[in-house]
Amino acid sequence: MTPTPARITAVDTFDIRFPTSAELDGSDAMNPDPDYSAAYVVLRTDAGDGREGHGFAFTIGRGNDVQVAAIEALRPHVVGRPVEELCADPGSLNRDLIGDSQLRWLGPEKGVMHMAIGAVVNAVWDLAAKRAGLPLWQLLARAEPAWLVSQIDFRYIADVLGPDEALALLERGRVDADQRSARLRVRGYPAYTTSPGWLGYSDEKLARLAREAVADGFTQIKLKVGADLKDDLRRMAAARAAVGADFRIAVDANQRWNVDEAITWTRALAPYDPYWIEEPTSPDDVLGHAEIRRSVAPVKVATGEHVQNRIVFKQLLQAGAIDILQLDAARVGGVNENLAILLLAAKFSVPVCPHAGGVGLCELVQHLAMFDYVALSGTTDDRMIEYVDHLHEHFQDPVVISDGHYVAPSAPGFSAAMHPESLERYRYPDGTYWAEALPTPDPHHHDLLQRKGAAA
Amino acid sequence: MTPTPARITAVDTFDIRFPTSAELDGSDAMNPDPDYSAAYVVLRTDAGDGREGHGFAFTIGRGNDVQVAAIEALRPHVVGRPVEELCADPGSLNRDLIGDSQLRWLGPEKGVMHMAIGAVVNAVWDLAAKRAGLPLWQLLARAEPAWLVSQIDFRYIADVLGPDEALALLERGRVDADQRSARLRVRGYPAYTTSPGWLGYSDEKLARLAREAVADGFTQIKLKVGADLKDDLRRMAAARAAVGADFRIAVDANQRWNVDEAITWTRALAPYDPYWIEEPTSPDDVLGHAEIRRSVAPVKVATGEHVQNRIVFKQLLQAGAIDILQLDAARVGGVNENLAILLLAAKFSVPVCPHAGGVGLCELVQHLAMFDYVALSGTTDDRMIEYVDHLHEHFQDPVVISDGHYVAPSAPGFSAAMHPESLERYRYPDGTYWAEALPTPDPHHHDLLQRKGAAA
């Protein structure tokens, strides 16, 4: 009799919300008062080895319960799966989740349902990396190219990138991977920081944090723009004065503009030499981005944190609409789809500068960027990962920044796990923090004003 | 003392699911076993006039609970609003819902959250039309062009269509509207039928239903394709033989193909003279549709039922990617966004042939098509509304088809309301139908196989 293989026994979910709106951390032209949140999921098994798979979707407050409900809708696809098979082929689950014909109607492959798939799929990769005893970036960088190709869904991108070309790119990427891996462990991966540039900060705070960023060795700072042009010109002048002429400053409009406004506004900021304009308009507007890019060069155009899937990224690249691809670890369908997106970027030789910040996005996306450097693009030239310095204290394996670089993680897994105490305290609406802060335990009657009123 | 104005007092939701998978009604290449469902919402007021606003998002089974949760997340924006103000300006709510900066993160303007907005906004229009004593198509057709323009969010489409041009299109559309309105009430609006063409039907059933469709005066039939080319060729031959050479047959791949496959497959079907190929690939792939259209002409390219918002429609039109725009009443953000989409189509002179079927989509979308005819496009040439002949019995004001035409509705409202008995019977999982059919009341442990097993 063969022993019963270990299986996934539970898909536990948590509605985790941090009250970040109180400090205006994370404020921008479209998101004045976010409460950074995670629709968090834990895969449990009966393997008896104490290992769990952790993952999450990032949201900014209201609606995190909807995101949790979406993750729960995937539960029947996950519970009961044999752990070893699942970890040997996370793509099998990815295909089943994307292919659920009834759930597919709710997207397809976009928004709440797709982020839910991303959370669950990423949790599987976390478990797989823990079982392999490797940080995820290393698991990916050491994997056979053919196996990586087997993890990718080429549907709807095959006209631009198919399995054969993907294999060739991965095989090319492998050359000298060991040297880059060693170099990465010594030097880390370049980071830039958004911490100085939130829209809610005073000019003095902005200038002080900008100078600190230079001193700390970051590659670039980023300013939020788009609410008021006069303010933006003044803030950009203050930032430029603080960092000097040769330091990169990116600007980020968080989708605030129409195409024409994006062009006018970016040109107005051009005298202060912004390196890129990020999210100038709707993430859905491929043709709009292409027109903006043509019109604002040499300022570069960047987007990605809200780009819903590989199909839109494919078109942004086909249309020559972006100079910088901003990968996000928790917006699309998880590691599998991000492998496709990294390969698309590699094919078009467009540098990937991942979006991070939020809750745990730095922790996750560093693995993907490091894999990209070690085993695909082979370079960190003009590449850097966004860094924002809050909420890391809630993670068991938080990112470490040294001399403006992400230190390569060494703990097994995807760095996704939060501390149990953080889950307890910030679980909404019944965690210890919220039980105290909320005027009523009914989430449907909660809104920000009520909470603020109660807290005042 | 002025009397207290009537307000919205409740946003009640219902998870309604019909067991359509048992009969293979609605089966296609991507959706083999849909359980047609509605995430249904009722707005109640304290006006004391017995009027309610009804709306819904259409889904195909699993995940309908997620869709309901998304509608519930909008409740705080709706409850307490003064009814008269709200009905005089549904756009004010539309803007607030789309502009909720925290909920926006879950889209933006796509998928589950956006369909939830559509359900609630459509319910407001239902209430507004009831209060006006008019069917919605007439309320829209009689409205001042300037007021209609005020109902539209031009963000992200202003580079192609702004308020001034929209106003001009609406003013042009008004000319002779009364005559068209009178003609519409006599003749109705042309319909085509998808009922013969579901993938799960036998060739005999297909041919019989196709002949009936011709006899019934429909303008076109539609066949589902994309699962197996040999089958499709045989079915297309059977359908062509049944209807003769001069009758239009559309084919619908429900996103089954990559770009290359779509081109090859459509060309293979070309000898049977398909009028349009519908959803040849991902609804997100604007550039892919453009390439397919260039490659399969004179077969026309149609899409829309899964197009997430006005921004993607804008690009489909800009890129010359579609010949037919398939408006859907419940996929985008409601009537307000559909006004924008109708105007975009009018600007590009692309005919609108709405998607319908599902649960109540015929009931809703007829109003939009009739408004388009009476007060915007001014023609029904090459235009027709899809018709599918199931589930209408659950509606209080069901569509009526006469001689292959939709009869213009005359009852006040948006024809969205279901019978209370249907809500009771098909509420999931505790309605009388499901209580009997389900092996367990826990929706997380329900799947189709279990249900079928229990029913067998």
C-alpha cells in the first residue's frame, strides 16, 4: 500500500487592513486616503512539515472584503490537491483557475477575480519554494527553461510570443547565470524610492526625504503629480534643487489625465527633467499611451501596476507605447503570468522596473526582478525596483535595503508571510486594532469619515 | 418647514441562479455548462409610492456570490440619497461610484466591481423611468441633448469624443425622432436569434431551429463555433442548407482563439458565407482584433459583450478593429457609460448590434438600442438585437418578439424586474429550487458535479 500523498487541506482567508490614511502615506492624485490592505490567503496541508503557502492581493481599503470573497470562490479548485504534484506544476492550478468557465465570465482575466487567482497561485509558489528550500528567485533562476515554458499560458499572446521563442530567450538568459547570481548576493538589486514624493507631504518634508534618498544610495526618487500643475511645478523644482541636476526624478500621475492633458502637463514639467512619466492615463488605453509616448519624448513613459494581464502588456509593447514596464506581483494571475510578461519585455528589450509599495509588494516582486536579472534579461542597466518604506514590519521575511539596493532574500519561499500578530491586530473588522477604532462592527455601515470621527 | 424628501432606504441584493446547465442552453466553446445567474439588486425608498429600482449583473454561475458582494460594497454610496435628486441626475451617483478611490483600485472600471456599478446605476435608471412614467428608451429619447451629455463621463475618451461633439451628435440624432418613435411602436426593432446555434445541440435540432427562425421573421441566426473545426464546417453546412443562400448566418467563437487561429478558422468557414465572426479572440486584444479584421474581410468582425468599458471600445473603433459593436447592458458601468459607447459608435458610424440572452439582457438592452435608433443613429440598417428564447418568463415585463422584431416596451421602467416568485425559487443556495437540488447548503462545497450527482 502506498502512503496517502499530502494534500491541501484548507484555503484560509483574512481581510487585513492597515489604517494608513491617517498619515497620508500613499496619497496621490487618484488615491487621496488609502487604507493599505491585503486580501490574504494561507494554504494549509496535511504534510506535517509545518509548511504553509502564503499569498495575497493588495487593495487600498474598501472592497477588500470583495477581494476576499473572490479568493474564497477559488477554494474548491485548491482543497484536496496533492501537494507534491501541485508544487511540481503550479501551472496546472493556474490553468484550472483561469479556465473555470463560470468564474471566467467575471473577468475574463482582469480585476477582482484575476487578482484572486494571483493571490492563490502566488501562495502555491511560496509553498513550492519553501519545500525546495530556496527563495523563489533562486528556484526560478535554477529551473530548467523547458519547465519554465511549461508554466506559461501562451493563449492570446502566441501571435507575439510562443513557446519556442520563450525557450530560446530563457536559454540565452541562462548563460553566466551563476556569476550574476553571485553578484546579486553581494551587491543586491538597485532600488528607487517613492517615499519622498507622496502628494500629501509638505515641500520641506519632500526636500528632506529627497536628500536622504540620495545619501542612502537610491538610484532615483519619484514624485506623485497630477492634482494641480502649479503645485507640481513647485514641488518638482524643490525636488530638483534637493537632489541636483544629475539624479533621476520620475513623476507619477496615477492615471489622472486624459491623453491631451498628459501631454501638456508632462511637457510643462519637462524643464525639470523628469526621467519617466508613470501612469499618465488609463491603464486600459494602449493607443493613448502610444500617442503620449510619441509626444513627450525624451521623457519616458512607464506603466503596469494597474495593467490587468499579459494581453494588455503585449499590446503596450506591440504599439511601442511604453519605455518602462512596471511589473506588479499581485495584480495579474500570479508568478505564471508574470513569467509571460517578463518574457514579453525581454523580447521587446523593454526594461522592467517593478511597481512595489503597498502591502508586501516589495517583498514579492523583488523575487521576480532578481530572476529576471539572473536568468532572463541578464542586466540591471536602467532597471530598478520601487521601494517604499512602510509596513515591512508586518512581514516575517521583510525586504532589506542596503546602500540603495534590495538585498537578495535567502530564506526559502516568496517572502509573503505576515506575522501572526499582525493578522490578529489588523483583521477587519474584528482584529484588535479595528475593534477599537470602528464605531460599529458592521462593515457595511463603516466609512472613512465615521472612523475618523470616532478616532478623533 | 419643508417636508423631508424621499430617500433611498435600502439596497437589497439577491444571488439568483438558474440551473441552465442541465439542458445545455447557452453552451459554447468557452462556456460548456453555464448556470445563468443574476446578482440582483433592489433599491427601496420611503417615497410611499411603491416604486423600486431593479438592476442586476449577469453571470453564469459560480462567482455570483462575489458579484453580489461587490454590489453590497457600493451600498454606503446609495443609501440615504434623496430620490428626486438621484433620478434627476443618475450621473452624480455614477461619478461617485466610479470615483470611489479605494474601490477603484479593484478595477479600475473593469470586471466584478464595474459590473456592480452597472447593476446599481441601471437600477437607478429603472426607478427614474418608473417615476417618469416612461419606458427607459423613451425617457432617453425625449431627454434634452445637453442633459444626456451631462450624464456622460468623458474621462479617458475625450481625445476622441468630447462634450461638444457628443452634443452635436445628439442634436443631429433628434431630427425626426418623433417619426422614428412612431415607426418603432408599429414595427419594432429587428432581432436575430442565437437559439438554433448552441454548441451542445444536435445538427437536426440546429437545422430545425434555423428553419423556424427564418419562418419567424428573424434577420439573422448565429452559430457557436470554435471547439472543433470539422464539427463547425458540418454544422455551418447544415445551417446554410437550412436557411438558404441569402439569409445571414453569424458565427461566434466566444474568445476561443489566438489571433492566428481566428484568421485560419474564419477563412475556413468563409465558403459558407458567415456574416460576422464574433469574439474571435480575447476582448482585451484591440490590436489582435484589428489584425483579424484586416485578414478575414469581407467577413465582418464583432465584439463587445466582454469589452470592459468605454476606453477599450474607444480603441477598438480608433484601430478599425470592429465592423459591429456589440453593446451589453450589464457589463459596463450602466446606462451612463453605454450612452458614451453609443456616441462613440455613432461618431465612427459603426453599427451597434447589442449582445443579449443570459438573464434579462434582452429586457435591458432593447431600451438602449431603441434609444439609439430613435434619437442617435436614426437607422436600423444593418442593426439588430440578439434574441435568445429562455428565462423571459421570470420577468415582469418580458420582451415580446413579433415577426422577428422586438416590440417596443411601453411599461414604465427598464424592464429589469423579476417576479418575486422567481427570486424566491432560484435564490442561491436557499431558494426552494436549490434547497432541493443541492446536497449541502454550504456554497463553498458545491460544485456542478455534486449537484448533478445528487439530482441524478
